Amino acid sequence: MTGIVGIERASARSEVEQMLNWIGHRGPSGSAIIETDIATLGMVFDATDTRASKNLRELGVARDGEGYTRLAEADARGAYVTLTRDALGVAPLYHGRLSDGALCFASEVKALAPSAVSIEELPPGSIFDGQEVRAYYEPAQQPAMQASPERIAAELRRRLAESVERHVDGRDMGAWLSGGLDSSALAALARPHVGHFHTFAAGLAGAPDLAFADEVAEFIGSDHHKVIVTFDDLLAALPEVIFHLESFDARLVRSCSPTTWSRAWQPTTCPTCSRAKGATSCLPAMPISRTSRRTLPDELVDIIGRLHNTALQRVDRCASAHGTTAHVAFLDPQVVQLALSIPVELKLHDGVEKWILRRALDGSLPDSVLDRTKAKFWEGAGVGELLAQYADEQISDADFAAERSLPNGWTLNSKEELLYYRIFRERFGDSLDLAWMGRTKDAPLD
């Protein structure tokens, strides 16, 4: 995991050091700062990111990730700083202006909030030269493949397997395992390439995810770690969750709370496993949300375009808060291209969602998992409506009516979202215009 920050001004070391302090969790192995004629750049990194650190010191390039799938880069080798973000926005990158007009940027908003006059998110698939944003990629529908279901399933498995293998380095590695189809698929495909493979599951007592994760872990032979969290644990973790998540979106907070913020991930509990590199899915191969075949192609493109500041933000912050890296194998360009071209009748077949992915994994997972109906993260982890019910008990109708309209014109959708916003406001204040923040589509949870 890496985090980058910087100011387009020479001799800004003290300010950059303060920015790095805000994102130190992203790089537990150290930090580096370099001053060029036009900028001061900084980064934090882990032990695997020595090449990125070398680029900073020798080339004047601060970089989080490498290549098309994950990249947030600040290049200070020219007449001005150029910012680049990967095609789908896997690596986060924000920019703003200081009071003197100098460009500033960072991997997380918290590094900019104390001093930036304005903050914006660099869109995925874009390059920013300090004056204008230029897009180099946008997801689009592809012509439907003309092949048999068997050949398409085989091709999907091949591309997923190759994507997973590219993220495996043969050493100890970990995977978040909900027992759902997506996380189980990645774990199964990674297992043959990892010597000591850890899987992690967390949830409230009796949560469906725990039982399915146990079954998958036994099936693939992983070293499985399971923790039962209580509702009090979830409430206690909310301030940390929201601070790292940098969002009060109810769907995102719910999804983060049970599975990635339990005490099982704290280094004091399990030093080896909590420091293992994380492998997780943030995008189903064929995202579906109770839609029809007619609208599915457009929805797939829309979902991919929204990932950068919703689901991908959740995945990045949940991992980086503990210094781990989330490998998003489903977002490999070859996998995404295939997903956009698979005929819609194979994505939603006889009412079965992700039908073609289930066929692609046939034999690699227990039948019960292959046949499992997709559930929301918080539902599978046993959270359900507990947080919403708690918010209803804590916030009166009068208070909700008085507080649900935010200074930037947004309207909070529920008392639960107001509960999260109050915590967000305590950490970030209420002066941010929130132009950089995404909200999940169809935000109301009802």
C-alpha cells in the first residue's frame, strides 16, 4: 500500500510532512519527501514499494500502484505537476488549492482538509495538468460475444485466474471471505498459488456469511480466521470507520463496519494475518441490482463508472486503514472488457444472477456457494437493520427534520445517515463542500 501527497511549490517540506502524517496508515514501512524546482512531493510506503520510493527520489514522480489497473501518480518532471489516475479509479486521488493558489493533492481527503480552500476528486481515467482535466478512458457497452455459453464461461475463468495470479507473489497472503460468490471465487483461484493462505470472516453471531465462509475455507484448505462481533463493537468502531472511509453514506458505512473493522484485523490480535496482503473483490463480474435484461447493459456501464467513489473507496479505505493492499482482480482490464461484452441473457439467466460466473467456477467451490443468492454485505454479516433501528431510537423526528438538510444542499436520506453525518462532522467539520464525495445510487436503504 502507498499514499502520495504534494504541493506545487518548492520548499514546502513542513507542510508536506503534516500531510503525510494524516495518511501514515497507508504506508507503515516509512515515508519519503523530495523537493524539485516546482514542487514538494511526499509518499508513504510499505516494504514492497521500494520501486515507488526510488521513483520519488530519483525521478520526481510520486506513485501509488503501477499500470492500468491501479495508479495514482504525480509527475513533477515538467514545467508543472501532472496528476494521473487509473482507468476505473482503483487508486484514490484528490486535489485542491491552498490559500495562496498553489495546487495540492493527496491520496485521502483528510490530508487536504486542514489547509485546502477547495477539494475535488480527480475522476478515473483522467489526467490533470493543473488547469484542465482530460479524460483518456470511459467505460462503454461492447458488442455481444458470439460464442457458446461453455466457451464464454471458460474464457471468463481463464481471465479471472490470470488476473488473480498476477496479484499473487507466492508468500503469505490474505483474502476477505464473506462466503459469497465473488470473494469465494477469488479465494479459490488464488489458493493454488499461495504457500500460506489466510482467509478472514467477521459477523454478528448467527450471520449467514460465517457459515458459508467456513465451508469455503474448508473446501479450499485455507488458514481461516473468524471473529464474532457484537452490536456494541459496531457502535464503538463507527468513529474510526467513518474517519477512514471519509463518507457518511449509509450503504458504505454498513458495508465497512462488520467485515473489515472488527478487532480481528488489529495487529495486536493477529500480527501475521492482519499484516498479510489483502485480496478482495469489489466488483461482481456482472453487477446486477434487481434489473431487467433490457436495462442491464446500461446499468453495468453506470455501475462501473460509479465505483471510484463508492465501492472502490470502501475497499481502499478498509484495507489501507490497516496498511494492507486490496487487490481488485475483477477490475483487471481484460476481465472488465469481457464483462461488458458477455450477452445479457448469460448474466441474468432464468432469474439467476451472475449465471455465467457460477458456471465458470463450477467444481471450484461448494455447490451451496455456487447456488447462494446474492446478499448485501451488511445482511450477510448479520447487521441487517440494527444500525437503522438504533438511529431511530437515538434521533427524534424533530431533530431529523431540522438537521437533514446539509450546508451544500444535500438532503440526508434517513436517521441512520444523520447518525453517521454527525460523526463525520465531528472529524471533518461542516465547511467542506463535499464535491469530492460520492453517494451510492438509489441511496435510501428501504
